[in-house]
Amino acid sequence: LTSKRTTIEQHQRSLPVFNCRQRILKELELNDTVLIMSETGSGKTTQIPQFLLQAGYAKSGMIGITQPRRVAAITVARRVAQELNGNIGDTVGYTVRFEDATSKATKIRFLTDGVLLRESIKDRLLLKYSVIILDEAHERTVNADLLFGIVKDAQKERRKQKLGNLKVVVTSATMDIDHFGKYFSCKGLYLEGRTYPVRVMHTKEEHEDYVHTVLVTLFHIHRTTPRNHDVLVFLTGQEEIESLAQQIRQLAKIDTTGTTDLRVFTLYAQLSQGKQLECFVPTPANVRKVILATNIAETSITIPGIRCVIDCGFVKEKSFNTANGLDVLKSVRISKAQAWQRAGRAGRDADGTCYRAYTKAEMDSFADATQPEILRSNPTSMVLQLLALDIDCNNFDFLDPPLEEGLRSAYKSLDALGAIKTGTVSYITPLGRQMVQYPLDPKYSKLLLTASSFGCMEEILSLVSVLSSDHVFVSNSDKNEMAALAHAKFQSKHGDHLTLLNVFNAFSKTEKPKMWCHDNYLNLRSLTYARNVRRQLTEISERLHLALNSSDDIEMLKKCILNGFFENIAVLQRDGFYITVSGNIRAKIHPSSVLHGKYKPSYILFTEVVQTEQTFLRQVTEISIEWIKEIVPFVKNIPTR
Ligand code: ADP
Ligand code: MG
């Protein structure tokens, strides 16, 4: 145990923030707000909360640290608990959506920015906290942007009401100190990082298929560099990562005839915590660690031992089209700033190399910096959350105000959902107040809140839960036929929503979930997650006194879904494409749908628009024009065939 302690202390002392401990504490003593900027991996997230704890800041309240992603909140909380020689949930805990691992004893609490934002609805002055660390501020998530304004306001109020000052630390790897400094009227502290040089290589020619480029590059690295040089690969999402992981594992076997000198790990948001943590465990010196990660490995998580980075140059982003009011999930080019962040991951422990799967000229065309999410995302949730705080967006102190057009369409759609009343002064309705109780997009909250009047609360609880989880079906390329056969028995002719519901219901009944999922080519992780989500949504629904009724009337169920998703209606055209009612997007049914390649219903509702080379509507269900007229008569301009 003592040797373990010494190792931890050695590690802590080796981090760049260690030398700045006094400076940070001094600044915070003199000022209510401090900005700290330094390289990723210098110890901001794991060390600063400990400095504050030791300096006595947790006596009058908790030290809260926000993270843009749940993975980060969980992994760093575990790390800090370990450094303090305790268990998670004691001195150090975390709270993320649908999971709370804190107790009365918790002094350092990691939480996602979404969770803190929701807490602020109940406790606008954030009285539980003596310090709030807004970490990874450069990520500029919508939630973080809202929190900037909310903590600023809480600081002012607490000072005025003499309720004990709220100290705020804003930390970031690459932040615009001037912009933040002006906004918070405070100084910035630059901490000297300690990184090693990274050699950067670009492809000579442009390649369409970046996954192939990544694969070739990886095996080039594997043949030409020592085995202890670990590789971090940046890709865009779960499906791409899992399929590449499988290819690499197969190729590595062929390459080495049985000896495993290369081990592949994956890292993305939907992965279980256990799996996420695996990539932090060192491999033996003669085994190369390869981590296939999404953007989550860009700044919020630091994995030791990385000497090579392969950057595909893309990131999956949700972007909001103000013209049509719909969110679209698509892969887009990263910014130059992101490219340099990614390259930097190779130079933490020693000299490194970054291989870019794009040319120098291509990179020249990238934007300089990533646009804050608030300028490119659907502001509907945000508007509602602010109104729940009795703040009208027009009077909110934004770091960067969102676009007028987007706000207008958000007010319009919230009004249509019945969540707010717009007028000279807009205000939240009782229904809207209930909607913010759920940690969900307003559409989903509306679904839950109206389900009992359709008599199908239990079904909607299951459906919303399974929609909150990702990729229920395992599509194993090898065994595609077998998988298709297994999946066929869940298929509903009505579409994907009822199919998903069939899967979830069958899963809930099985006594051997693990074996059952394996046999049916279903994702145990996703379904288990959905079951947890369902438990929590049920609790909230009970608190709201909603009747937990159940029905096997499929028509009612579909009408109920339509009632929440009236903005997501699409109409079949003569050429086989669908046109969305809001926004006039031309799209096809996604290949993953049970309705794909079959008879095409004239009217469908969909959950999501996905844009790859083509535009698709994902998760679709057949509806009828009569229902549209009956349930959502205010939906106008329905195109005809
Ligand atoms: P920053 O927030 O400045 O990017 P962190 O505090 O997250 O830095 O990490 C500091 C160092 O702690 C990292 O460089 C890494 O060596 C180590 N570290 C952080 N998290 C873990 C973990 N889960 N497992 C092992 N080491 C970790
Ligand atoms: Mg950090």
C-alpha cells in the first residue's frame, strides 16, 4: 500500500499543474472567478479538485466539476477516488444522466454539464456548491454555454444576499482567454504544459475511403515501430469503430499466426463503463495497444502511453438546420484546432507521430476553430430549460448568442407542443414544467406526458427508453444471414418503433439476458442501459402522478407517437423519395429499417435524419393521413404525391 501511495504521489508531482498549485489557490482566494488554460494531460481535471479539497474549500459546500461527456465524468471520478485512496461515492462521486454515484459524504462531485444545468432549475443559486469548476470549456457545448451565464448570475445573487461566495474555475485546453476573460471580467492563468515534439504526416493524395487509409497506416506503424508504441485512432462513431476493430483483429491474427502482439480497444460514448476503462490498462511491452476512439479521446480523457495518432479528419456532429427546424447527424470535417489537439495526444509521454488521413491542402480548407454548439444546434431544449428558470432567451447573458432564426423556430415548436405560451412575454406552461422533469428532448417528454391519456404509458416508457439507447441490433457482417433471421421474429409490419418495442418486451421477459441477446444478435449493453433508463423514467412518471396504464391497441400507440413527433412526418413521392413536412428534406428510408426495401407507406413518421453520402430517415413507422388530421390538425402544408 505504501508503494502504491508513493507511485501516486510521484505521478501527481510529475504533472505540470503541481508546480502551479500555490498560484491557483492564491488567485482563487483573491478572485471569485479564475480561468486556467493548459495542455491536455497536465492535470487540470484530476488535480485541481484535490488542491481545493486540501485547501478547505469543501467545508461550506461541495466542489462540483462539470464534464461535457458522461464517459469523462465517470473515468476521471474513478481516477480521483483512486488517487485519494477511496471508493467512488464516498469523498469522490459522480452524477450523470440516469446514474448517481454520490452520497452525503461526497465532497468532490463530477457531473455532466447537463446534470448541473438541470439542478439549477431547482436551485438557481447552486447553494450545494462552494466551488464550481467548469471544465473543458473550449468544447462549448450548449449546456456549458448556459452554465456560464447561470453561474455568473448565481455568483452575483449569492454575493448580494450574503449567502457565501460561489467560486468558479473555468478550465480549458485551448480556450479563447480574451473572449472568456471579458465575459467573466477576470484574468486568465496560463500554465506551462510539458509536451514532446510530434511529427506530423499527411497523405500525399486525397482518399475517399478514410477507414481504409487508417487501416493501411495502422499496419504500416505496426510493421515499422517498436511494440510499446501505442496507437490512438480518431474515428467518427460506434459502427465504424466496431467494424474496423473486427477487421484489425482478423488481420492481426493472420499477420502473426496466433501470437497477439496487437490488442484493439474501443472507446466511444455508448460503451459500458467497464469496457471504457479497459483502454487505460497498460498492455505488456511486447503487445501494442491500439485504441479506436471517437472525439471523446480528443481532450477530456488522457490515456498514457500513446506515441502514434491516426486522425481520420472527421467528427460526427449534430447540426441544426434553421431553415427546416430539424437536427441532422452527420460526419463533418474537424477544425484545424481539433486537428492539432488530436496530434497533441501523441506527445504526452515522449516524442510522437501523427498520421493524418488527409492531405495538407485538405487541411488548409478546414475551419480554424470549431463553432460553438449553440450556433449550430437545435435550441428547443435550451429555450425550455431557460424558461423553466424564468429566463427568456432575449434577456440571457450569452457568451455567444444563438441565431435569431433558430430561436424563433424553437419558440414556435415549443408552443405547438404546448410547453410554452408565446407572446410579448413568453412563459412556460404547467405541461412545460412537467416536461423539464424528464432529462429528455421535449418531444420525448411530451410523448411520456400524453401517453396515459392514450392508455399506453407502459409501452411508451419502454419505447422512449430503448430509443435513448443506441444500436440494439448487432449486425455482424460475417453472420449477416443468421442475424437477419434472428431479428426477423421481432419485426413489426408497422415499422421500427414497434419492432424495437417487441425486442425490449422480449428482453424484459427473458431470464438469461446474456445468452438470449447473444443468440438473437442483440446488444446486451444497449438493452441493459435501456432497462435502467426505463426504471428512472418510471420513477419520474410516478412522481408526476401519471397513470401507468398499458394497452395492446397498436393504432392508439402509433397515434400517441405521432402526437409527440408531429414535426417528423414525411410523405412518399412518385420517385420513391420521401419529403419531410417540416423542412422539405428529400430522403430515403434508412437501410437499417424494417420498412427498407419493402412496400413504401404513403405517410411515415421518423425519429432521426441521418446524412452520409445520402440523406436517410432512421427509425420510421407507418401512419395515415386521417390520423394526421385527427391528432395534429395544426400540421399544415402536407405535400401530396
Ligand atoms: P487535464 O485535465 O489537464 O487534461 P487530467 O487531470 O485529466 O489532465 O490527467 C492528468 C494525468 O493523469 C494524465 O496525463 C494521465 O497520465 C493521468 N490520468 C488521468 N486519468 C487517468 C486514468 N483514468 N487512468 C490512468 N491515468 C490517468
Ligand atoms: Mg481535463
